[in-house]
Amino acid sequence: MNEPANFLDGSTTGCANSTLNSPPYTPAVAGGSLISRTVCMDADQYAGKHYNLHNMYGFTEAIVTSTVLAEIRAKRPFVISRSSFIGMGVYSGHWSGDITSSWSDMAWTVPELLSMSLFGIPLMGADICGFNGDTTVPLCQRWMELGAFYPFSRNHNGKGQRAQDPASLGDEVVAASKKAFLVRYSLLPYLYTLFYKAHSQGETVVRPIFFE
């Protein structure tokens, strides 16, 4: 969680009535407002107004984290960011954040993966079986089968939600997960090749059919 998130809108005293905080056109963002769960867009920061820097926060953080880890450990770092920006794939992967345990959200992970791959962020995944809300046995079974082929593959949910590791959901989920992930593991050399081509030639790992 490395975007400039906030547990209220703007500040305790709200935000000024300005075109930065309430622009003429507001995209379909969560909460319906640019200041929803973040700081005021006209807030002053070292490099300028927050309006111009919001999406750069996670990006610059990923640059620093990746660079420092590589220097300290003398190894290629593994960094995952919830915030994302064009060019982020050079420094980190991305996961989709707090999705719900629903068939709809599972379906939406596919175009999201394709989009992020086209944006140059090949290491991408979503919380398998969902993050918010309780999963079901059929949903988690199908999601484990799909999620085995996410470039970044992780079953992850929120505190207080129903346990969703395969063993907690019964033999059918265990069997399906094992079968799907054995296929994933058998394809790891191919996956590494795709990541190498993404790194060296700008190719995709998850790709739309029209790429073929």
C-alpha cells in the first residue's frame, strides 16, 4: 500500500473549493471525487501541487526501493506495488489492490492483467479468491485455477474474512489448486523466457489474442 492514501477525504477541515479539488470533469474514481480517501489536490508538496504528483508517489517510491535493494543485496530485487504509473514495470510489479470475493471481480482481473501488460507492467496479479468479503468454495476453486496463470500469483485476503487457503476449503479446492499450480510450475522456464523478452524487447507476458 504505497499510494498517498488517507482515512478521510482531503483533511479534517475538508478542501478548498478549487478546480484542482473539483475539476470540471472527474473520471470514474472510487468515491466519485479526486479527494476521496487521499489528500487535497491543491496541497503543496516539495515538487508542486498534489494534483500533479498523486500518481508519482508510488512510482518514485518504487524507484528508490528497487535501487536500494539492488545495491544492498547485490541481487535483482522483487518489489510489488499497489500504486502504479506508466514505466513502473522497470522497477516493480503491481497487484490490483482490495478487490472483493465475487465472480464479477474475478472476471475483471483478466482485462486488468491485459491492460497492465500493455502499459509495460508485466509482473501483475490480483488477490486470488478476493480480498474483501468471504469467498465461496466454487469461487475460490475456479479462482485458484485462473490465478495459477497470473504472472504474479498470490492467494491473499483481508483480516476477519473467511480463510481461503485451499486446505481450509476442502478436498475439491485442494485437488484443483494442485493440478493448476503443477502446470504453472512446469511452465516456469517459459514464464522466465517471457519475462526476459518483456525486459529486453518490451514484449508482453500476459497478452491479448491480437498480439499473436
